Amino acid sequence: MSPHRSGRMTARALLVLATLQSALQGGCFGVRYVAQQAGGQLQLLRSRRHVDEVLRDPLTSPETRARLTLALEARRFGIEQLGLRGGAEFTRFVNPGGPVAYNLVAAESTRLRNLSWRFPFIGRVPYLGFFKRDDAVTTARGLRERGYDVDLRPVGAYSTLGYFISPIYASMLDDSGPDGEVRTVETILHEMAHSTVWLPGSDLNEGFASLVGVQGAARFFRERGDLAQSELAVTQAQEQEQRARAFSAWFAPALDKVRAFYKKVELEGAPRDRILKEREAVFAELMQSYRAAFPKGPRYKRLADGPINNALLLSFGVYHGNDRIQEDLLASVDGDLRGFVGLYKQALGAGGTAWLKQLVADYRRTLPEPPARPAASDPGAPPAPAPPG
């Protein structure tokens, strides 16, 4: 499996200036958190440069200039063809000299339940965002000392959901070659999707933005007249979808086994020390299963080699769930990507996540029943499918 792209780990909790009231209600930690992240956000705001200025600067490298030009083309395409939010979004450039921020996920160590933090406007989020690694590490250490599992990772890009002007980050332009060009367009459209629609507390936000990014990049290059790049984008999208399906097919039952273990020890009333000891065998079996399912090619290092904990597993769950709901929503509008974006815009005032899921349920009822599979004893039955990977 290809690793999580850092730009896909969104940092909505970084909207600290819009969430001051909520954080203050959280006590001393909330006050400190707001102070730290407000300072980081303001520093990024001060370091922004208008993209036109960067393009005119003789010190700007040809590679950066070309990639910024491509990013602006993708932005215009997103606005004009996909109906994504325009304004001043993604017309500034920031080079923080490293990761933009860090995301911290925390979970209970004796069951698969994550910690979450509630913010005005954006709802409840299952992570905290930090601009400074030291702040993130300190908070992670404190959570570990309190007995929680934690997962900390860098963020290469994030959207401010329209509360501030979201810039183009240098990390969105870094990957070289044709593959890198596709990823730049995909990331721009992904973050534009977040700025256009954010359903508070929804589990659909990431899938929505991911589909807009992947499908939008393929269409962008096709309509741009670059058939080779369009084909590459389509191929990458197909490969990404195949990998995601294979991973989800493995991950769902693997996670069910972990849940079953925690349920078992809960019913037995097992003490914490015993649970922590016995879960290591469960995690070791999970790693062995993962390596067997995906013996070669790109894959997630921590799932293959560890260490695994509940926070890591729940982080993967954000990106590998929802039962193909995004694909079915797109199919319900006959593959029209602008119409797909329009559904999410409608959802803002029509019931949000529940409304979208009802649309999918209604659409699925219109589909023909799949043909019945032959019984296993039928000599004409096809062989069982091979494990994913």
C-alpha cells in the first residue's frame, strides 16, 4: 500500500482562531493549545506571498515557477469546471521549510475508541493539529502518561475551510516529474474541496475531497489536452482505487478481529495489564497477516513492521471505510463530478451526512440485483478469490 500522503491528513483542528471559545472551555490545556496554535497560524499568515509575486521573482527556480503555474491552472479548473470555491483561496504561497503541521490522534488503549475534541463550526474532530513538532510531542507524551495510545504524523497541506485564505504550500509542489505534476493537481483540488464543503462532524469529508482530487486531476489533464498526463492521472487513479479496495478488503476483517479481542476481554473483566499484554499477540498476528496479503510493492511500514496501537488503527479507519459511498454518490449523478460536488453543497442545508447516506440508499435500490453465485458444491463454481494484494 502506498503510505498516507501527508497532505491527506487534514488539520481542521488548526482553525484555532475560530475555535477560541471552545478551547477556553477546556481549561488550562485549551488555553495553552489556543495560544500555541494561534501563534503558529499567524506566523504562516505573515509568511505568505502572493503567487504572482513569487512567479515574478527572479530568484524563484524554474521548477517552482512551472509547478506554481500548474497549480493556478488546476485552481481555475476547479472553480470553473467543478464548482469549487474561488475567491482568494490558493492564490498565496508559503514555504515553511518542512512539514506545515503535525496531527495527533489519541485512543483508549484497552478498546478501539478514539479521543475527540469539539470545535464550533467544524464539529467534533478525532485529532489535534500542531504547528510546532515540540508542542505535538509534548502533548503526545502527556497523553501516553495518562494511558492513551497516540499516533503522530506530519501534515504537508491543510485547508482552513474558508476562515482564512488557504495558501499553496511548498510541500504541495515538491514531487518531481509527471507523477509529481499529477499529485500537485490532485492535492490542490483535494484541499479546494475541503474549502468548498465541510460537513461538521461527518465521516464523509475525507472521502469527498479524495474523490474530487483523484477524479478531478484525471479530467483536468484530459481537458487540458495533455493526453499522456491524462492517461497517467487515470492510471494512477485506477491503481490507487485498486490498492484502496485491496487494503479495505484486508483491513475491515483485520479490524474486526481486534474489536472481537477487546470485546472478549471486556466481557471477561480482564484487568488493564492483562489486556495490554495479550493485545501484543493480536497486533503481531495482524502484522503477519498484512505482510502475507501485501508481500511486495509499496505498503504501510508500521502495519508491516510495527509498532501498532489503537490510535494508528483508528487513523487508517478514517480513510478506508464508508462502503464505497463516494463512488455511489458519483454514479447517482451519472459520473458528473460537478454534480457530485453539488450534492455536497446541497447537503449543507439538507441534513448533512444523513441526507447523503439516504441518497445512496435510494440510489442502490434502483440497481439490478447481482447474479447469484453458484453454490460451493457446484462443479461449475469459480474458485474462491485470492486474498488481496
